[in-house]
Amino acid sequence: MAVNPGTSGILRAHAEDEYAHELAALAAVDDRPRPPSWRLSPWAVATYILGGELPDGTPISPKYFGSARLVEVAVASLATDRALLLLGVPGTAKTWMGEHLAAAISGSSTLVVQGTAGTPEEALRYGWNYARLLAEGPSRAALVAGPVMRAMQAGSLVRIEELTRIPSDVQDSLITILSEKTLPIPELNEEVQARRGFNVIATANSHDKGVNELSSALRRRFNTVVLPLPDTLEQEVEIVQTRVRSLGAALELPADLAALSEIRRVVTVMRELRAGMTQDARTTIKSPSATLSTAEAISVMTNGLALAAHFGDGRVRAEDVAAGLVGAVVKDPVQDRVVWQEYLETVVRNRPDWKDLYRACRDLDGAR
């Protein structure tokens, strides 16, 4: 994957910087209609997300491995007056998708509100420079625009991460913004009206159901796209391999990327424990409390890559991924450890080509 030379030295460049060459190549050949303020047409945005080859031979790397129709629905939603809610379990690339959509459509993915239990209303509206407020009283000069207000003024996309983590009364401050496309500033007897091109991409974890559920009024203002876990083992292996290769290059890990044969085993373990059944559907197993997502598999392999690079010969082996694998599965030291031990003895131990992984995991347990 080609990396923009301007991002040299940056641990993780923004999507619009890292893939600037792809966005520029798409813009050069994109002669299709573009919604107001969009940098690319919906077709070009979907091509950027899904990957492909342009007529001039320029390759576009895939950013999302999954249903093309889901991507098209997400892009089409943003071309309407309704906001987009990306919903799914952890590790289904919700944040990744939102970042790349914002980069392709608005040219910037940096207008972000990170939702937490402590997110104040000011994060979704505006705040004040209190020194100026006390000295001068309410004024435009004393007002501090938040990411949502700046997106409204610029006619661009704004991302709201983990929307259901935000308290319900704060969430509802979005209703007027999304329905009337205005942000009232009662202190100044003014309002900010959104410019054409403004919209919101929000993400939410479907496992957070019951935390701060969206009100029906707010939910109606979103088109919801559910991002599923990868359908097949091969698809998930490809995702993990692509991301590990990218992370390894960014971290300058001198490991043998062509020899990552452990990826298939790590992904298989994750999928089997997640499903509660082996790949051949012959053995039922217990599932741990942890969400064994694709993101967890990427983390396990990246950690293994670092171990192999700095404490081995550069080739990732079973002993390099064992610690990360156990750490990903065993979140609850009592319940999950029982699940993991049963899986080791009933599944891993009985696979002839997994003997090295079984020994590495058992040796790790013995050292604890």
C-alpha cells in the first residue's frame, strides 16, 4: 500500500492524508454528479471505500471488506437530509468507516465528538471563553464553536463516536440540529444555519443497549446501517492481514510479513469462541464474556508481530501470539479462564497441526 510521503513520521495519519493520492486520483476521473459541497460523487466515495481500479490503472485499496450494498446505502443516506447511524458490535469497523466517509466526502475527518458518560451538552453545541464572557458579556467573540457548529458553518460532515454513551438529555440537543438544520444561540438571540453539505455520521455499539438508548424522536432522524461481523473465515483473515501489514509498516516492525501463517489460526479461534461452535459444526463450546471481534484479532497479531520482530527472528510463531490470544479471551479471570481451558483441551489439543499453539498456551499458563 502506497503511503503519502507527507505523513512520514506520523504514527497514524488521518485518512485524508494517508490516502491523499487515491482521493486525488478519484477526483481527477470523477465526472459524475456530486451533492452540494461533496468532494467526490457518491460513486467515487463508494469506490474509495470498497476499492477497485480506475480507468487509468490507478489502484484504489479497499478500506472496508464487506457488503457493497451496505456501503452504497451509507453513502446514499449522507446525500439526503437524514443523518447516518453506523450500528454494530465492537470491532465491526464503525469508526473506520465513518472516518473514511468523512475524508472522501468532506476532505476532512477531524471534526469529531467522542461520546462518553461525561460528554457535556457544550460538546454537541458550543461553549464559552469564560474570561471574555466575564469581561465583555455574551458575544460572538466569546463563543467557542464545537465540532458540530463548525461542520454546520462549513457545510461538512461531523462524526459523533459512541452516541449511546452520551447521556440522553445531551443526545436530544441534536434533535433541532438534525430536523431544522439550525443551532439556536439564545444568549445572543441568534442561530447558526447549516450550509448545504452538512450532515452527521454517528456510531453506536449494539452491545450498549440499555445504556443511554436513543429517544424515538432522535432515532427517526437517523438512517441506521448495521455493520456485521465478517461472513467468512477467508474474509476476516484478509481484513486482519491487511490491517496488520499496515500497522507493521507504520510501526516499522522488521518482521516477515509474508510469513503470517498464524493469522488463520487466531481468526479461527476468535470465530469459534464467538459462535460457540467449531468451524466444522461438530463440537459445541462455551463462549467467553469478551467480544472477540476482528479488532481483537488485529491486536493479537500486531502484538505477535512486535514480539517476533524484537525478541525473535522476525517470523511470527505460535509462542508469539499465545500471550495476546489468552489476554483477548480471558477478560474475566474466573469464568473466562474455565472457558479457555475447556477450549484448549477439547479443540486445540485435538488438532494435529495446532500442537505448537497448544503447547505455547499451556506453557504460558504454567508460567503464571
